[in-house]
Amino acid sequence: MKPQTLAAISVLALGLPALAVAQSTADANGDGVLTIEEVQAVLPEVDADGFSAMDTNGDGALDEAEIAVAQEAGLLPPSNG
């Protein structure tokens, strides 16, 4: 893993509590996944490397499974409900 990716993951782990509060509202189009644009609307400091680290299937969106894995890894805080 690149040092830049590790740094991005650290920023995400420390800076994403707001996403847990806003997860339901972060999904602007209601399609059940979060794009980088939707995540950045809540957390502008999230960059492409950090998002890609969580987007394990590389489809450009965080689905429920990817969010759960990121939460278990400590990259995202737990959801509120």
C-alpha cells in the first residue's frame, strides 16, 4: 500500500464521524450507495485515494457491504441505526 493511501486512510478514520450521522442524507439520489461526490459533500477532505481504499470492487460507489467492511476496519464510524 502506498504511503499516500495510508495517510488518506488515517484521515478517513479520524475525520469521518460526520458521515455516520449523515449517511442516510449523504445518499443524495437515494440509490443506496455513496459516490465520492456524495461522501465529499459531507467530508470535503476525502480524496480519491481514500475513497478507492474503501471501494473494494472499484465500481465508483460504496455499497452497504463496503461500508460495513470499512466500519469493521475502523475506516468509517458505526452507523446510527
